[in-house]
Amino acid sequence: MTKSPSPNMPEYSAGNYCTSFIDLLGQRDALRGQGLLPIIRSEADDRAFQKILRNTVGPILQLQRDIDAIVNAAVANPNSPLRTSLTEEERVVYDEMRLKRVKTQYWSDGFIRFVCLGDQAVKCPLNGITEIFQFSGLFCLLGLARRHPVRGAIDMAWGVELPVSGLYGPVISNAYELESKVAQYPRIVVGQRVVDFLEARLADTSDDPFTRANHVWAGLCRGMLFKDVDGCWIVHYLGEAFQFSVTHTNHRFYHDKARAFVVDQLDTHRKAKNDKLASRYGQLLNYFDAHPSSTI
């Protein structure tokens, strides 16, 4: 963390962060043409407006419920069989290894998940980064399976946690630029700084337990990376490493449901002669077909 040294200026503190920026797609189209609340004069009017709410607000509420459910599921079990088998001294080291502080920040039809890399209490920042990889990839696959696709990006840069509005700085703007300009269709693009960070941790051969743990998590993240046809690194949510650590026996179900939606979207955009979206969903279908569903 850094602070402004000048006595004549207010002090600011900044740190390096890893952030995922996730955006729910299709909301602009769903809201197009809406204005003031309609006048409800009958049950038919109410049903019509409820349908609009289900198609606009509904996906966002579902997204937020999913976040809560997955975050709660990711909380480490303090009474896990492994932990209870350790000595008191070993448990101290184990708890320090497992400690992570991944935060969620909402806005409109999306959210970010982030970790501070300079948090002195967190000995293994790769634990939090691994959760960001897993979380982002799962939301991309889950969004396709539920027919409410998302796209996103993961990047690293400095940022500042403001007391009211939350994380701010180039870590947000850089991730947003990757999401909005590079991702283009439902996938999670990973910035080169993140890849370099993982490679540096994999190259660290120090023998202390925290470095070894960081090395393991960096390897897991590296295994969840895939270089797409355009040269971009993406979270490989159809790969074996992701299936092993995230989707498990549910992988085939999510894969096949998601692929069916991709095929449907490709057909829809081709019929509408929307070459841009047809091309993007065509690329996405190629990704699915290159990595067919299987059970590990």
C-alpha cells in the first residue's frame, strides 16, 4: 500500500488489486422503449407489466441471488476433516493459508469481485485470485445455461477503496475496457498482467509454506487459462482444471444446457442477418465443440 507523503495534501492510500468485471448482457434491449410506470387499470395490465419486470429486473435479482449462494458456499469450513486432523500449531498456519478477503461491489446490471494484493493479513493472495477465476468462469457458464449470458474480464492494477462508493482506479477502468472492447461475447478475458503475475508465482521456488501454497493456487489458475483463437487469454470454463475444481459432476449438465443456448442464439442471429452477433456466437460454438462435455 502507498500513501501521499506531502504534509500539505490530504493522505490517500492505494494498493494493487485483482478484479473481475462482470456484465449481464441484453439488458439495454430489454429496457428499450420503457418510460414512466404504466397506468394499471386491469389484471391484464398488471400481468403485462409483471412480464416486463421478469424480463428486466428478474435476471439481475437472479444474478445477485447466485452471487450470495456461491459466496456462502465458498466460505472455508472451520471444522473440515483436514483442519481437525492438524495440531494446534499446524492449524494456525493452515488458517493463515486459507484466509482470503474477496469483496463484491454491485452496479446496475453487473458486479465486480476483487482482492487487495497488498493486504498484510492475507499470506496467500493467490487463494483469493483463484476464487475470482472460479467465480467468473462459473458465472459465464451458468449465464449461458440459464439463457442470461454475461461477459467479463479479469485484470490487475492499482486502486483505492473509497468509503462510500467502493473500489475505484485503473483496476476498474482497465477491467471494464477489456470487458467492453475485447471480450465482445460471453467469455471472461484475462489481462496479460494477471498472466505475468501467475507466471512469477510459479517461478518462485522459495520453500516456506505460504510460497508453496501460492505456487499451488497459481498452478490451478494457470490450468484454468486458455488462449482463444484471437490470441486473448480467457478463463477456460470448459477445461478439465475448471471441471475438477468447480463444476465437478454437474459439468455435463451445464455444458449441454449452455451449448443449446449458444446454438439457439447463432440460429436467431443468422435469421436476423445480424452478422456481428452471428459471428461471435459462431466462435463461441466452436469453443464448445472443441471441448465436448465429459465426466472426470
